Amino acid sequence: MTTRLRSDHAPRRAAPVAARRPRNLALELVESLGDRIRDGRLAPGDKLPTEAEIMAVYGVSRTVVREALSKLQAAGQVRTRHGIGTFVVGAGDAAPFRITPEQLATLQDVIAMLELRIGLETESAALAAQRRTAQNLREMRAALDDFAATVEAGRDAVAADVRFHLEIARATQNPHFAELMAALGSGMIPRARLDASPTPTPLTDERREYLRRVNGEHESILDAIARQDSEAARAAMLTHLANSRERRRRASVDPAAVAARAAG
């Protein structure tokens, strides 16, 4: 079955392709579809929408769509079966830097990831505050609204969490920040790895409240970026990631906390 570009997400991702400065429409489309593959909205085995559907959603030509799909195929993210369609293979190996799932197998591994993110994302947030565009702010706002709605519906919000942090990296207007964050993928979010379950269960009240607090930290980051306060943005991001690191550190010496999934 063809995977639809859902209306609750596609318009927000589609608008930047046409509205941003014309860097290269094919690369913009690669970025948008690549995000969906990396954060799991397009899973391995999913069939992409038809060329005509992608053209309609993103407002681009058939030539642009075909160039973007060729780039995704070259990166190992999709495979085209002639006469049948184009299917997602996986996140691909295009990025020279990767952290594999095997490198996130333990709590100590996840703490190491958070330490890397503290170094990277505090400066990313500060630069984003200086350079963000109105479109960047709209993308961040949309991600946090999706986060809140998903949590209130009783589910975790890893995909929205990833999107928020990726958009901050893009708002630096320095492509290296965005490329490095994209290489981390959904593994950048600790609970995406440690709290994975083959059949996700509804959130407990405690878990829902925890995720509300996480999104409150996100709101503080977005507020500082919107006000173009670099120091406040840096501090808010440091607080957010340091809180997550400390929760993981406590969990590493408290097996009961791990079992209860109290950390996030």
C-alpha cells in the first residue's frame, strides 16, 4: 500500500519547498522526504506516494521529483521497482558520521550521546536565535504542537521531538549542523532506543506528565529563539539536555527506575 503524505504534516513540510529561497528544489525535497525516513514516518518497506502525488503536495515539477528520488536512491534510502513503485529501504549511509543502534545499547552509551548533543546543540540553539527565519519558527511551533497533541492522545512523541531538534539545527543556516543532527536520527532521543516496544502501550498518567515537562523545556528553548536571545537559548538547551542526562545517570544506578521507565 502506498504511504500517504498525511495532511497534518505534509502542508507544513510542503510549504518550505516552494517558499524558501530557491537553493535547489530537488535538495529541499530530498531533505523533507529524508526527514520522514529518518524519524520513522516512512518506515522500511513503505511504498512512497506516486510522482503525481508528490508533485501535488510539494508544488514541484516531475523533473524535480525524479531528481530527488534519484538522490534518495543513490543514498540507499529508497529503491525503485519499475512498474510497481518506489519503496523505503532505510536511513541509508550517505552521512559520513553515524551512530548505529549497537552504539546505543546501554545507558552509558545513551549518556555519551547526550554529552555529544550538549556540545553540539547548545551552540546550535544560540546560532538559531541569531539567524532563524519566520519559517523556521513556524516549523518549530508545528513540531511542538504535534508533540503536545500526540501526548494528549496517549502516545509518545519521538517523531515530533526529532523534528523540533532538527529544525533548530536548520535555523542556524549552517548546513553542517543540520547534516550532523540528521545523521544522529531518532537515536538522538534517549527514549526512542531504551523505551522501544514492539507493541506500544498507552501512556500512564506519570509518563504523560513527564512528557509534558519535556515539552515545557522545549517551549523555553523556542521562546528564547523567537526572542533572538542567544544566551537564553543556549541556557535553555543546556538545561533541557542536562536534565535528560541526569535522569539517565540516576537510572543507570537505579534498576527500578529503568524498569519503571521513569527516565526520559
